[in-house]
Amino acid sequence: MLDVVTIGETMLRFTPASDQTLEQAEYYRVDTGGAESNVAIALARLGWKTAWISRLPDSPLGRRLAGRTRAHGVDVSRIIWASSGRVGLWYFEPPVPPRPGQAYYDRAGSAFSLIDPDEVDWDFVRTARWLHLTGITPALSPQCRALVHHALEEVANAPITVSFDVNYRSRLWTPAEARAALEPILHRVAMIFCPLRDACILFDDAGDAESVARTWARRFGARVVVITAGEAGAVAFDGTAHFLTRRYPVQVVDPLGTGDAFAAGFIGGYLEGGTGTGLAWAAGMAALKQSYLGDAPWCTREDLLHLISAESTGIQR
Amino acid sequence: MLDVVTIGETMLRFTPASDQTLEQAEYYRVDTGGAESNVAIALARLGWKTAWISRLPDSPLGRRLAGRTRAHGVDVSRIIWASSGRVGLWYFEPPVPPRPGQAYYDRAGSAFSLIDPDEVDWDFVRTARWLHLTGITPALSPQCRALVHHALEEVANAPITVSFDVNYRSRLWTPAEARAALEPILHRVAMIFCPLRDACILFDDAGDAESVARTWARRFGARVVVITAGEAGAVAFDGTAHFLTRRYPVQVVDPLGTGDAFAAGFIGGYLEGGTGTGLAWAAGMAALKQSYLGDAPWCTREDLLHLISAESTGIQR
Amino acid sequence: MLDVVTIGETMLRFTPASDQTLEQAEYYRVDTGGAESNVAIALARLGWKTAWISRLPDSPLGRRLAGRTRAHGVDVSRIIWASSGRVGLWYFEPPVPPRPGQAYYDRAGSAFSLIDPDEVDWDFVRTARWLHLTGITPALSPQCRALVHHALEEVANAPITVSFDVNYRSRLWTPAEARAALEPILHRVAMIFCPLRDACILFDDAGDAESVARTWARRFGARVVVITAGEAGAVAFDGTAHFLTRRYPVQVVDPLGTGDAFAAGFIGGYLEGGTGTGLAWAAGMAALKQSYLGDAPWCTREDLLHLISAESTGIQR
Amino acid sequence: MLDVVTIGETMLRFTPASDQTLEQAEYYRVDTGGAESNVAIALARLGWKTAWISRLPDSPLGRRLAGRTRAHGVDVSRIIWASSGRVGLWYFEPPVPPRPGQAYYDRAGSAFSLIDPDEVDWDFVRTARWLHLTGITPALSPQCRALVHHALEEVANAPITVSFDVNYRSRLWTPAEARAALEPILHRVAMIFCPLRDACILFDDAGDAESVARTWARRFGARVVVITAGEAGAVAFDGTAHFLTRRYPVQVVDPLGTGDAFAAGFIGGYLEGGTGTGLAWAAGMAALKQSYLGDAPWCTREDLLHLISAESTGIQR
Amino acid sequence: MLDVVTIGETMLRFTPASDQTLEQAEYYRVDTGGAESNVAIALARLGWKTAWISRLPDSPLGRRLAGRTRAHGVDVSRIIWASSGRVGLWYFEPPVPPRPGQAYYDRAGSAFSLIDPDEVDWDFVRTARWLHLTGITPALSPQCRALVHHALEEVANAPITVSFDVNYRSRLWTPAEARAALEPILHRVAMIFCPLRDACILFDDAGDAESVARTWARRFGARVVVITAGEAGAVAFDGTAHFLTRRYPVQVVDPLGTGDAFAAGFIGGYLEGGTGTGLAWAAGMAALKQSYLGDAPWCTREDLLHLISAESTGIQR
Amino acid sequence: MLDVVTIGETMLRFTPASDQTLEQAEYYRVDTGGAESNVAIALARLGWKTAWISRLPDSPLGRRLAGRTRAHGVDVSRIIWASSGRVGLWYFEPPVPPRPGQAYYDRAGSAFSLIDPDEVDWDFVRTARWLHLTGITPALSPQCRALVHHALEEVANAPITVSFDVNYRSRLWTPAEARAALEPILHRVAMIFCPLRDACILFDDAGDAESVARTWARRFGARVVVITAGEAGAVAFDGTAHFLTRRYPVQVVDPLGTGDAFAAGFIGGYLEGGTGTGLAWAAGMAALKQSYLGDAPWCTREDLLHLISAESTGIQR
């Protein structure tokens, strides 16, 4: 009995030590992460039964990606093991002001980008009550775009909630391409996550978070729309508008995966207690995530609840 | 549907860099390992569905032990999470001749040693076709000794093969204590693993490996008895005596877990093709294991089969 | 001729890299520290002849604790080497907001907790002019509680000043237990250190630092009472109230041992120039300590005096 | 005034610590190397003026490859900086018997593979007296194959010696493809390097090293042919057969780049004193190389000459 | 055709990890840097052809200094390789408030300090259009002082701009010594860099940056005088006073080399677009430098121009 | 009450990782060692009360040398703290065949080389029963040469055994210089250690170890002469010739300090049981030392006695 299943690509991430650059460092730390597996990991750590489906080359690098994900409790038994294709990878150089951060993607031709939707075990997918997808997948290849549509079709008549995180990546496609591809998808999902900025870039929706959330709920027919506005918080509209106001002081160890932790927190909180709890958990998970090295939030449900209920932090001896 | 389930304690292992000592090193590497989880990991990596049951404190250290084991594909869903008790640990200083290796155990009072047999999900155990136990468990505490007997009782009428690795540890109990505790167990298992040296220490069996294997098969009524004699190979007696003769050149990165890899290789090979295959796989896994840092053999079934069939090793470019 | 002797337990401290967690890190840094040895180290580095007495297992880990302490110049010749017992240890995960710091103690059954007061060389203790003890020791075991009383008895008629740092640890005992154990001790010492918060928790003393210091001086008959109030500074009452007002900008590398550095600074300054100097040195040492990795303040007397007299900091080339 | 110019691809090499695997290690060491730049580096370190021409993306990773090569004294001023294309890369897991080494290439679509021969500054190439090419380049892409032929054309009428290292890579093409592509090239170069094994695989030349060297000299019209036979030494035929007999005891730190160091040593020695000196230097450089981490031999001409003339090794104090 | 040549000493720099001290750390990071080579590196990275001339022992350490400098594109072909003399070195402990940074120089007797001006290839120097020197060189030894005067003489009649960075080091000489040595030099250079504080210490010039710049331009006859005033910015006077007002938010990874990056930025900007551009580039380079580990600014011209034109920083994905 | 006192210089030792070179490595390990402090450390670890006297600059580097020595239990209270002078240092690159090891000394002008014999607390020296000196000291400076003669004078009438390790260093002086300086010293000491090779180089003594030992005992009037012949063992002549025959299999982690461990082992064994015990302990300590990183043998008396009495080595679990 599965709670949440996700489908998507996960890459190797090469990062120099935080005080060094890609050109300079003798060693790169090798992390793994992808929007969908990050969500599956976060929800598994919060106590849900989750699975992540992907396509990986049958190599030490593919096994590395699977093993690092499984370690957190995610079911990876439906990964498709391919005899060809590479693992996608990217190089990340953390920002040190005034030096900006750098991200160099090298993911073309990955085993996942060559996926055939018929390889996926859709019966397995239908044992879950929630399916989470993101806007990165349709940007990767025609096959991946077909995969998303195929997935929506497969679960259309099943009692499964589908959530979708827009996750626009300007290095992968143009706003026009993304809009054309994403619009039909957004019409078919129950829950949408989108940064206010991307809503503006992709759909010219120029209002504030609340108005965009209301507009999208109407336009796409989504049950819940969550629009995030960075420092300004977030709005979740489910017929009623809910506002995220709590802010946590954060010391950033690693900013990557924060949006995924937010989405996972929202899904988890929503399953636990509805939209309001969703926003509270989302804020807590996003804050906690930034304190961990790597894309994954290493916290537990207890850590999250402790944070949400706590006044302050310190060391207990 | 489960293939092999194991029950036992896994500890943190603290190891200084290979060229330093416990007194000297600024950092210790933190590994995890235990005879039973090592076997479950090895078999999972070879393609079997395995589970490991233990009792761990609900803490980052307990989660660490579970996560590191699950990463290899072992089902850890039946671990009993305790609100008290510590994680067992030990300090290991690798040998650098003429300086001997050092092992300092600090495992008293571990959460596992306080286990109550009724906490275990025996129905789950009975879904497996194989149960593997070792002689370390009954040495840990009265509760652990009861656990082993309870386990044998629980599976007595199920179609489950029980294997038992004697694994005598002189730091945990005397030969007399061990003999008294182990003898009734050995009478109830289908497969026994024991080093020739331990057979001599515990039971004064002074013959060679073959004669001990024959004697034990008769004395304890075991279907298969495997007696290992270090450099001299091993004998497996299943009515007929099978001899291990193949020797691999080995560069030792980490000697720990070699015996467990041997047992896992034997069980896997036995399931695959009987006693002869068992010995072949056991030898291969024991050799491969020593090339990996940590207790776990990071190889795949393909790596093992390649080794067994290969003439020599090198780099393929 | 010895200045200050301390008696107490010192533990191994396992710490992951500052950007990682206990569950995640492959390596733990191995530090050593204990309230009493920290004070002995700090005073030795400031130029006093100090000794630290403890009970350690005769093992590489015990030698490690002794050697790391001796390196700073502390006389460790009176350590009692035990053939049994373990070294106490703890795991510390530094706080990264909003993630709180974590401390997991694993010190039960340590060689020190099994100490017999008759093993201590009290003649050696009496060659010192100062004895420093803390409230951690009586919390460890009945034997340790007896040790403190024994110590007070042994030096009762010697020209030795006894200082006592309350150091309440909620993980070791309840406020009621601590109060019952500490009250008779506080009546017998010349100098008391206590955080305002602990004074409130243990004795329901709800006033400000000055009123608590005055109250305690009267109640316990102590020559000097130092009540610390964190950011709010500290008050030392020796008949007259002295206030700590100087604040140093601090970049925290490692917060552990700050209270011990404060106590050592006070004792050192008091020996040098009385209560006012004591407070000035205490503030300087507490600030410096936080800039060093590990429990020990690696500064010299010259570093301390330079800080106290300096206007600002920088690099001199 | 340039001595030797080389043209070819250089890749990032990701290597785990020598006791870990690609699946396991948290960090990969980032080295750089390619057959042609390795030769340019080795000859630069031996005192010749060398240049290396390649095509790299204008990114930190491209600059890394250039800078690491230039550090040894190689002129990299003619690198073609591309606005698209990636850096080629590969993953290397060192062998630990009985575990074989692993090499996973990920070089398709590199900036170099997209090179247009007209981008190269052939006037610059013609200022050198030696051009070194390898059989890897024509295997990379049609553009790269064209590049090799273009190069031979450009220098055809210049007083430039062209050497060519066959360097057959079975992961890049089949023997038949390689033979078809390489045969016309071999007819146009003055010096050929080839392992005996590759001569057999590609051309079915089944004799010993001497006979193959003689045959090739005749068949291709090369001035010098050097056939290496691993442990069995090497033969250089320049009308007369020269035999490599000297063997050095070697402790292998990193086997990669040994063949390139051999070729560089031969070219250097040949320039210095003819074929015999070439073989002596080749043997010395190949032995020295294996003692260095990374593809580059960090030795100097003095180190090489000292080795060649020395009886034994040790520490001089 | 060379743009800028510099002459000076470069040292090994030993630095413990940023959270440790020189007394404590088991490892020191080995960096290389010197005022003049830092300037040559920065300008090479910005796209100019630069060379650095020095005198180094013919040893791995000397080659290390040359190689690390050449890696950035600096021409090091005119380094004088000495058979005696050592490499200068220094130990640097980064500041951690309230603990001040520490710098311990150990440079006496370096190969550079023994330089004979006649060893320098002055014809090569005269192929450049700019010569940059600093006030550290004349402080090192009588030979070095002679070198500076010799250099000024050699280029006196060539179309070469000479810039001079006062760089007063109180550990090398007294203000009186420095003034006596520097004054005749300052009269002969076209561009002067000096911190306001040093102007005051050396010449008792007590005004603000603008007045000192005006005074110096008149007194020494320099074409451009740049007076830096730390947080207060800088003034460049070239007949007209130019003010540096832009301030960048900076996270300091390594403060060393900031002044050299400032000077290099000014020279580069001045060559590009005159005094105003010089100040803008100087500010940008000084800010960027502090984000890099080591003395060298690892940025490119593109990075600099992006910073100067950017509104803010972040990660682009 | 002191057993053994030593006087001499101790240096910082900079070593790259064992698979890297001085030119290449980003980090150097910082060890400390000197012939005399090595002997003091070894004997302290074996249970004797030892002291080491030296002259160090009052700096973090000086304190580092003292603290690292004191950590092992050596009394360093008589170190002379100097306000000027540097710490001697050297760079060591371990041998990796066929690449020889490299040692670059940089010790001229050290604080120790400037020692004035009158600074030493000779009364303290005379509280010991043994004084150990080496042939390195007189090679360092005229002051150091005077120090040795002064020392011999100071203890001439005290009941102190003086041992002397010839320790010829060809980088410090010529054989003729060494002979001239050492000969008068050798006439005044009770115990001499010398490698056979040095005996030949310095005194043209061309016989085997036994004949040289006999000759020297007569020539210099020494009570015991120990001549070491590397792989061929050693001879100790005390009127009777004792032969070292036991050989231990050794895996060399760090060869440095082996001779000092040998001398310390001999002195310790001699104190314990005479010449025969001295040779046995010397062989054991020399073998053990090579298994430790750094100059110091981290073993205990128990480790040594265990080795001497053991048949073989392994791991005890």
C-alpha cells in the first residue's frame, strides 16, 4: 500500500568545497538529486510510503543514484534499468558574494530522457493514492513529454491525486515552449505548485500571489493552487485563500532542493490536515532543508513538528 | 515474497585512517556492520529479496544503521524502534605488521541486547524461505539467547531453511559457555557454518575440515555443514564432501565482513545451484569483499559471475 | 608546587563536519573534553601549574584522553588506570538554524563512574593551593558522589581554596535530585559558579543575577559567588558586587567549553588580581574559547592580555 | 620556436579514493588527461618547448583543462574556445584484485569532437619541428577524423616529423573500423607507436614485437616503428632493431598515462640521441609515471637522467 | 608582444583549516602568492599578456611556485633558477573574532633576496608596455633594493609605464627606513598606489585621501596617484580627482591578495578606458578576490564585467 | 627523579600525502620530530621518566613542537623560549619506486642553532641518570658544537651515563668535518650508536659490524658500542659481542625515526636487563616504529613486550 509515487530524472551533482571553485578544486563532492526523488525522499522521511520511478543505466553510477534514494526509505523497485544511456549530471559552484553561484548542466542523452512510457509499471503506480510530477520532465525530451501525458492517462480513472510542480528551467526551454507544453498538463492535475515569478514569465500573470492562485484555480480547474513568492511567503488557494506568514531564521548550508522540500511538506501536511497544515509543513520543511548538505532534507517528522511548535533553537544537554 | 531474512545486531564501527592509530587519529571513519545484516546486504546485492530485523534506538545513530543497510536493498521495515538503549559500537585499528590490529568492543546495553522476542513480527519472518542466524546473538544477553530459541520455535513448522554461522567471539563468552548455549541450537538448524579453529576450541574436534564436517553432519543432523579452514580452503558436506580449491589473489582493503560474505555467497550459490555452486560463490564473495572498504561487499551478481568465470583482472578501456 | 588541581570525567566527543549531521557524515572528528580537564587546560595555558585527576581504562582511548590533556601542559601523572570500564563518549551535532544542535550522551559505566575515592592520591591534591570541582561529578554515580564528599573532607584542613561550578545537566538528573546532592556541597566551598537559569531551576531563586549572588553568598557562606546570565553578563559577589559589562564580538567556531573557559578565566584572574580581574579574564577567555575548535582554549596568557587591552582585531603583517 | 606540438582531446577524469568505489565514495578526485596533452606535458617537463591544441568550451571546466596543462609549461595559446559543446569526461575506478578496474567513458558530444579543421592555426603548427597525433582522435567523430587528415596535409611539405601512437580503444570503435581509418594515416607518418596486442587485433599481425616492427616499417614506410610488448619490453626498428631490456621495480600509484609517458620519453630521447636513447628514456618515463597520481609525469629531466644512471633508490638526507 | 611585466618575490603560504590554528592543525594548506605575481596573475586572467620575473631555487618547491603562477597564463620563462637559496615562506592563521589573525614570516635568505640585477633579461622586460613593482622588494635585501633602481634605469628610455604599489610592511623595516628607500623611487614612476594609512605612517601626510593624492602627484610628479582608504573607498588623481564609491557586499573566504587585485584591476581598467574605468575595475577585482581561496582572483574578464554591470547576484539555473 | 634527558633540535616536517609530491600536493601534513626528542618520546612511552631540552621561538610553531612532544609524557619544562630565531623545518617526499624519496632541509638560523650553553638548566640535567646526545647537534652551528662539549663537562663528575648516536648527515657537513668534531666527543661517552656505513665514511673503518664494534670500544673507551648494519642486523659489544638476529616482517607506513626508536629501545632494554635485552628491545622498537605515521613510535611497553614474545600478528576479536 503506497502513499505517494513520483516519476522523474535524478542527476549526479558535482560540487567543489564551499570555499573553492569548479576550476580550482581538486575534489568534487558527489551528491544526487532530482525534483521528484527529492519529494519522494522528503515524504518518506516524514513517514509516508513513497516510491520513485526512473530510468537509469545499469552501472555503478546508476546504482549510486538508486541506493542513495533508497537509503531514505523510498521504494525504488520499479526503476527501469537500461543497458545504454548515461546518467545526467551537473556542476554546481555555490555563490560567495559578490561572486554568483554557477550551474552547468550536462544531462542530454541521459537514460531517463530515452524512456518509453510502456516500460513503466502503471499497475504499481495505481496502487498509490498520490502521484507527483514536475515541469522538468516534459522539458527533457519528446519521450519524456509523452511520458507525462501517458501518466495522466493511466491514472485518469483511478482514485489518485495528481500534483504538479511547474519548476520552470530557463536552461532547458523557452517560456513559449514551456507554456505550450505545460498548459494542457495543468488542466489535468488536482494540485499545482508554481513560483509567482514563473507564473509571470510563462503566462504573463502579473498580479500578486493571491490573485494568481485564484486565477489559476479557475483557469485550470485545480483543487489547490500554491503560489510561492520567495521572501514574501506563499498563498494556497483551495476555494479559500491560505497565507504563509511564518518565517524561520535560516543559516544556509545548501540551497538546493528547497522548493522540493516545500512541495513535499505541503503534500505531507495536506494529507495530514488539509491546506493550512500543508502550508505550515511546507514552510518548516523548506527552512529545515537549507540546513542540510545535499538535496535531501535529513529531518524526521519529529524534527519538523518540533520546529513548527518551538519558540527557539539551541543545544539541549 | 521474501527470500532470506536475518536477525541480529549491527554496530557502529569507528576506524582511523589506515596509516594511523586510535590514539593518534583526529578523525574516525564511521562504518556500520553486523554479521547478520552483512549477509542480508550481500544477498540483496546478488539479487535476492532479503530483510534484516533488529532493535535500534530511535535516534540519528539508529537511523544511520538502518539507512546504510536499506541503501543496498535490504528490507528494514521490521526493525523495532526503541525509546531507550544505545547503539553498540566498536573501535577497530587495522593491523600494520608487526603491529597487530586492535578491536575494542563497547556494545553492552545496546537496544538490541534488550530485545523481547514478542516484539518481532514472526508472521513476516515466515514469509521468507530462509532464515539466517549467528552465534553472536546468543552471546549478547539472556534476552538475545531467548530470541534465538524463540525464532527456531516460530519457524519450526514452516517451510523455511535455517542456517547458522557459529561465529565464536572470545571477547563475549568462554568456550564452555558458548558450547552450552550453541549445542542445542546446532541440533535444530539445516545448515551450519563454522571455522575449523572454532570447532576445535568449542567442541575439541581436532580433525581436519572434512572429518569435522562429516562428524557435525551426523552429530547435529544438519543437511549441510560448511567448515572453513582459512588459507586451506573449505569443505561442505551434504552427504557428499565438496572441496573449495579455487584461490584468488587478493589485495586487502578491509578484512572485516569476509566470513559473512562467504556465508552469503554460499547461501546464494546454494539457492542457485546447490552445494558446489555454493562453495564457488562463497569463495568469490569472500575474495571480492576484501577489496571493499567497510563490512559490505559492494559487488553485483554480474561482478561475482565475472570473477568466477574470469581468467585474470585488469582495466578494460 | 602545584597551583590548581581538578578531578572529573573527560569524554570522547564525536562530531560530524559542521555542515553535516550525525546520520549523514562519513567521518566524525574525535575531540576530548570534560568540564574539569577543560579548566585545567585553560589555566595551564595561562601559565599556572595544574593537574587533572581522573580514572581511565588502560587502552588507546584512555591514553588518547590523557595525552590530549597533557599536551597543553597539565600534569596527568595521578590518573588512575583501570583494567575495566569504558571511556564515556558523546555525539554532538552542531546547530544550524533552524535545525537545533543535538547531543547524545553515552557515558554510563565509564571507568570514572566506578572510581573508588581511596584510589586518589590525596597527598598530591594537598600540594595544590586550589581545587576545582563541578556539579557533573556527583551526577554520574554513587561512587562519584562519594568522591566529591571525600575530596572536601581530604582538603578541609589544608590551605586550599575550593571552587565549584554547578553545571546542571538535565540529562543526568532531575532538579530535585541535583538540589539534594549539591546543597551540602555548596555549603563547603569558597567559590561558586552558577548560571542564573540553573539557580532558578534548582533552587527557585527567581531574582536577577546580583540578588542571587548576594543570596547565595549568605546562604552557603561562600567567599565569592559568580552568577552568569548569558548575554546579560555576569555578577561576582565577594562582599561587594562586581559586574561584567565588556562584550566581545564573537564568531563561533565551537561553543563547547565556553563555561569552563569562563570559570578558568575567573580563577586565573582572581589569583592574579582579585575579583575584578577575575571577571575581566573570564569574559576574555569565554570569548576566545568560542573561536577554537574543540573544548580547549588554545590561547596563551599573552593572547588573553592582548585581547583585554586591545581596541580591535585584525591581521598584523 | 617550438619543438613538439600535439592535437587532441583532454577529459576530466573522476576517480574515487583508491580504497573506494564509484558507487560508494562521497568525493571524486578531479584529474585531467588526454593522450596528446599527456605527451606535451611530459616533453615540456623534460625541457622541450611544446604546445597542445584542442577545442574546449569557454567555461570553468574548459579553463580547468587548459590551466592544468599550462601549469607544466605547455603552450595552450592555440586552444579553440567554443561557445557550445561539453567537456568529455570519464569515471575510473582503480583495480583492487580480485576486483577489476572500471572505466566509464562519457565523452560523446564534446567540444573537441565538433572541431572544424579550419579553426586550427596551422601556421603555428608549422613553427614546430615535430607533430604528435594518436589513434584516439579519428575514433571520436567524423570531424575529428577529418582533422587528422587535414593535419597531415598541412604539414606535408614542412620540415616536420610526424609521430603517431595507435592507441586502439575498443570502447570507441571496432577493429575493422579502426583498421580502415588508421591504415591510410600510418602510411603518412614517420614514427609509429603500437602495442603488440593492438597490432594483432587490428592487423592480424601475429608475430613477435621485432617481426611486427620490421613488417610495419616496410609496409607503412615509417622511419621508426616502436612495438611495445608490456612486461616483455619493446622493440624499436629504424632499419636496425633496438631492444628495450631494462626493467624498473615499480610501485604503482596510478597506471594511467603510462603509454603516453613512454611515447614522450621515446620522442625526447630520440631528439636527444637517436633510437637507443629513445628506448632508454621511454622505459624510464613509463616507470616514473606510474609513481605519480594523475596522468602527468611530474618528474624533471634531471629526475629521469638520475633514474637511468642510478643503481638503486632510497632517501638522501 | 607583452603587456605587463612584474618582478618580485613569491612565497609559500601555510594556512591551517579556517576553523583551526597553526598550533593545532594536522595539515596546512600550501598556497603561493606574492604582490607582484598576484598582479600578473590577475591581469593574465583578465586577458592581458603578462610575465613575472623572479629568482627561485631549482627544486620541487621552486617549480611549485612557477607552475602555480603559469597555470593562470603568466609567462614565467624569465625566472632565474638558482642552485642555492631557499623559498621564502610564511604561516597565516585566519582571524576568527575576537581572535586576531596571525602572520609569521620566514623569508630571510630566500633565493630572490640574493638576486643579482644582471641576471635579469632586461631586453625581455623592455618588450612590455608596462612594468609593475612594489615596495616590498626594496625591503628584502640590499640586492633587492639595487634591483629596483636597476630596473628603473633599464626602462628609463623605453616607452614603458611604471607603476608602483607602496605596500609598506612593518615587519620588514621601519617607517624611516622605508621612507628613505622609497622616496627616490616614487619620484621616478608614473603611477603610485598607496593606502592612506601608509602615506601617514611613512610621510606624515595627515590629510584625507584626495588631498594626499593631489599632494603626491605634485611632490613626486606621478601621472596617476591612487590612495586607498579601506571602507571609505579610494581616490585616483590624474590631474582630476576620481572617487571610488561603489561598494560590493562581500563574504570573505580569504582576505589575502585583495590589495594586489585592486592594483591589477586599476591597471587593467586604466589600459582599457582610463582612470575612471580603472577605479571601477579595481573595486570589482578587490571584491571578487575576497571570494576566492588563495591569493589569486580566479575570475575572468567576463566575470568582472558581469559584476560591474549586475544589479544583484544569485544562481542561474 | 628523572631517568633520561636528551638535548637537541626538533623540526617541523612537511609531508605530502603518500601518493603525491611536494610540487603537486595541495596540503602538507605537519609532523614534528628530531633525533633527541624522538628518543625521549619513545622512552617515555615505554615507561621511563624523560625530559627533552631545546630552544624554541615563543610562537605557535614553537608551542606546537613542545606540545606534540609533551603529549607523549616527556618533561619539556626546561625548554628555552627565545624571542627570536625560527623553527627549523624540512620537506619530505616519501619514496615511491622507482621515484626516490626527497628531503629538503631548511633549518639554518633556527632558535636552537643560536643556543647559549649557559641558558641550559644543568642542575636539572644532573638529576637524571642518563643523558643522550647525537651527532646532529654539533653539525648545526658553532654554538651547538659548544653545547655538546659543555654538556659533557657539566655531567663529567655526575653518576650519569652518556650515550651518543653518531647520526651522520651528509647535507650538514663533510665526513672530514664530522670526524674532526665527533672524535673528541666519542672519547667521552659510555655508549655509542653508529651505522656501519657511517663508520666507514667517517673513519674508514672497513670491517664488518663486529670488528668495528670491537675496534671502537677499544679506540674510544666506550662501555658499549652498537653498530647497526641495516638488513644484516646489529652488533653490540660490551666486552662480549651480542648479535641481533631477530627480524620482523614490516609494512612501512613511515620510515622516519626508525634509528631513534632503535636507540631508545636499546637504552630502555639496557636499563631493564643489560645488553642482550637492549638489542631485543631495539629491534622491536625499530620494527614497530615503521608502522606509525610520524617520527614517534606510538606503542606502549606492553605492545613492545607482546611483539617480542609473540609468534605472529593478527586481529583479536
